[in-house]
Amino acid sequence: MKKNIVLIGFMGTGKTTIAKMLSKFLNMPMVDTDEQIELDFDMSIKDIFAKYGEKTFRDMETSTVEKLSAVGGQIISTGGGVVLRDGNIGILKENGIVVCLKASSDTILNRIGHNNDRPLLQSKDRLERIKELLAQREQAYSRADFSVITDDKSKNEIVKEIVSLLESTTARSDL
Ligand code: S3P
């Protein structure tokens, strides 16, 4: 089976945008765990958190990861908290190459600080909240096969960097 290319990383690191570009560039279909959850449950992520809480959302996220990972040859964009359950990364890596997109807390604040759709960022001091969550998750993000820093890079540069990382790995032959 062809491997998936999986993008992980904190909110606002550009996973969805870059996944769409990779999908075009590599001519591979793209799926997004958050989008799939919203479709399957016919509710926005924000409403799922408000109505059922984070634990239920994480359960949905894990079953979505299982479902999407089982299909090969896709670009999979994930929600920023997918790394919170150790098992999710294991599942994604079984059949995929996992790339983590990174950005500083200041860049993240600039990109998504004004956005109210992310339940975990609803805080008076958003920069502090971003820093706190980044620190909690740093270790988990480092389980990716590759990391790409996105601050001060154009989208095209990021895509090119990912493609050359993928080409440089022997796993390229599985793509
Ligand atoms: C979350 C990130 C969000 C979404 C949910 C929880 C997180 O996805 O899954 O709000 O825990 O970091 P994005 O990374 O696409 O914003």
C-alpha cells in the first residue's frame, strides 16, 4: 500500500493550507481529520467541544485517525491536538510519513490570535495560552519523522522543503 503523508503540528502552523498544496503538487488526495469529524457528526468542532467536551472530541479524533490511516496514498492533515494520545501517532506512522510543521508562539498568535473557532485558545492571554500548550506538547510533536519550521517562509518554500525531505528518505520508494 502507498504510504500516507501526514501533517501534524500546533494550531496555526499551516497544516490544512500546506496539505492542500501538497495534494495538488503530488497529485494525491487530501483528507483532514477535523473536517472529517465535522462531516461525520454534522457539527462544528467548536460545537462538539461546547456540547460534549474535549474527551468526546478526542475519542472522535482517534476513531477518525484509525479510519483515515487505513487508506494509503493520501495527504492527511490533522488537528493540533492529535499528538495528545500516544496511540494516534503510532497509528499514523504505521502507514505514513509524519511531518510536523512548527512555528513560534508569536507567529502562531499573529496567524490565529483573532480567531474564535478554536475552543482551546479561548483565554484572556492568548500568547500565554499558546506558550503553555506548546510546552505541554513539544515532546509529542518531536515524534514526527521530520519537522519543518514555517516562520518567515512562503507557502511554496514550505511545500518544496517537505517534498525534498520526502525525496531524501528511502521511504520515498513507498510513495
Ligand atoms: C486542537 C486543534 C484544532 C482542533 C481542535 C483542537 C488542538 O485543529 O482539532 O480545536 O487541541 O490543538 P487545528 O490544529 O487545525 O486548528
